[in-house]
Amino acid sequence: MKKNLLLGLGASALVALTLTACGGTTAAPQDSTAPASGGTASSAPSPAKMYTNEELVGLVGQIKASDGSSPAVLSGEELVGQYDSLVNGFGKATIAPENCKDLRTLGVPQTIAGSTTAGTARAKVGDFISSVALTSGVEAAELQKSVDATKSQAEACRKMTFSAEGEAITTSTEKIEGVGGVPGTVALKTVMVMPDGKSGAIYTAHAVKDGVLISATASGTEAAAGGPEATGALMDQAAALIK
């Protein structure tokens, strides 16, 4: 009996990312101390604050899902680990174009050397599975390079194909506007079509606010309405916490 190798190599993780009601919420930690603003006045602009892991966890712990629940808070390797099966699986498939293997247009977080990151676990609320992450610990210019790289990746990888055993998953990515109100936001919509014809959509957004990189994603079926709004709401909520 022929087995669809795409599913065996990790396409099931991609399907879960966009088409199934997975995820969940737990109480976020409340004992972390949020960063305090202050300092003496200066005529020269102060450099952007670099947040510690504990401070980022404290900020993320204040973020609420659209239903008022508190998603679990993850940091470092835990955050990236949510996507391990997806990354490892598709690393064994044939990807075209060949230079599009980092999967950032699918919402997979990118590690920035020397940085610290905290974010929410992916949680299913309504029609979307959503999450948001905050990254700090390096110069704002380095964070902006990551945003610019995401934009360049989307332009170079507008059309992608993941193939194995004659089956293929295709993706189509486009830049979208009006996602939240954070200046300089780069927002994308990626539509995926599975071998059986089912389709899903991932909305991602990235922006640097006061030296902190905010990244949010919302995914669901292509027919579901409200993806840009769900992503923008997370972006705006996170931005309001960064002082």
C-alpha cells in the first residue's frame, strides 16, 4: 500500500498548523517582574532597552487571546521547538525554489544570534491558531535585519513547492497591508494547497518597536475570515506592553 511520503515526512505538522483545532491555553506565569521605565532626562536619545529573558516572559504573560484566556508562555528552545517536526520533516522533501528552505513564510521563527526570545504557545481560539513572540537582547539594527530578511524571503519565495513520491504541497505568499498599527510592520499571507485539494492560510507579521522584535502569526482554513485582524490584534497588544 502506497503511503504519502509528504505526510510521513512532516506534512502532517503543516496540516496541524493550518487546518486542525490543535493547541490550548494555560494560565500564564504572573510572578515575573515587568520592566520598569525611568532614568534621568537626557538631551541625547537613549539606546533601546534590551530585555532579559525574565522580562520578556513577564511581558508575554500579560498577553491575552481574543477570548480572554492566557496562552502558555514559552521561551528560547521551547518556542522554536513547536515547529521541530515541521522543519525536520520538510528538510527531507524536495523544496523549490531550493533557496527557500528556512520556512519563515510559514510562521517558523528564525533564531537571531545573541538574542533572547519569549512568546505564547500556539493556541486555537475561534477559527485560528495564533501565537506571538518578542525578541530582544541585541541591537535594534540586528532585529530590523531579520524583518528585512523576512520581506526579501517572501519576495523570492512567492511560489513554493514541497514534493515527494509524485505528490506536492504548493504555497503562494503575498504581502498584505493594514495588519495592526505598529509602524514598519511587514505582514504576509501564505496560502497552502495540500495534495487532496484542501487549503489553509497563514498570516504572519513582524515589526521592531522600541528595540523589540514583535512577531505574530494566525493560521486556519483559507475560507476562514479574520486572519489579518487576529494577527494585528496580537501585534498591537504586544506593542502596548513595550515602553
